Amino acid sequence: MKMTLKNSKTLLTVSLTLLLCSMFGATFLYRALEKLAEESGEAKDRLLTFDSQLKDFKIFESFIANTENERKLVEESFVGREGLIKFIENIERVGGEGGVDVRVESANLAPGQKNSWPSFRLETSGNFSSVFRFPLLLENLPYEISFEEINITKSGDLKEPWNAVYAIKLLSYEF
């Protein structure tokens, strides 16, 4: 077959058209792949950020679980209105363990007064070392208290020769 000039021009035109179409197609594919790569990179960054946040959250959950006992101790050191009975029972228990008889003379809850802590007037009796050591035992309770008055006197009783009066405020009270 002889190729004629007309056929070669047509073939050249078709070839150039196909070449241009394939170049436009390749450019289009290149840009589409470039856009997909950019979106993939953004998705990867978001995934890494999410993974980091998830790890931080798991560390935080672990920290909360590991500090549960400490948190309970802190929560128990604050006394609300319903916990005052337990507070008084703890005072009496510590007195018994310390060798003194404890009697709560009065309790003032100061209702309605903001930042006015409950106050208690305690009377103890026992030997001198027990009466003298009682405030130290109270300070070791898991409550924040303040001693407003301490008055130790000698009584005439042979069994319990010393008396003391303590005025305390419960500072770890929840209003």
C-alpha cells in the first residue's frame, strides 16, 4: 500500500490529536492523583492527631484509675452536714484509743452563715499524758481542724486526775 500525502496528513493529524488528548488525560490524571495524595496526607495527619488524643485519653483514664484510693481519701476528709455524726464518732473513737473519756459539750453548726465553720466544745478526762496527747490524735484524723481553745486543769479525781476543754472548728466542712 502506498501511502499518499493525504493519508499521511490525516495520520499525522490523528496522531497529534491522540498525543494531545493523551497529554491532557495524563495531566488530568496527574492532578487528580496529586489531589488524592494531598487529601490522603490530610487524612493521615488527622488520624495521627486522633491516635495521639486517644493515647492521651487512655493515659488519663489510667491515671484516674490509679489515683482512685487517693481521691477517696481526699473526698473523705471533707465533711458535709450528713457526715458530722461520723466526725463526732471519730473524735470519740480516737479519745477511747488515746485513753481519755471524751464528751461533746456543744456543737454549733452556724446555719445560714457563709464561711462559718461548725465548732465543737469537747471535754476530756484522763491521766495527764493522755489528755495532753489527745489534740495530737485529733490532728491525725483526716480532717482539717483548728483549735480555738485548749484548757487543761487538774481535777481532784484519783481515777481521772486531769480534765481538758477543747474548742475546735471543722475547717474541712462542705458548705
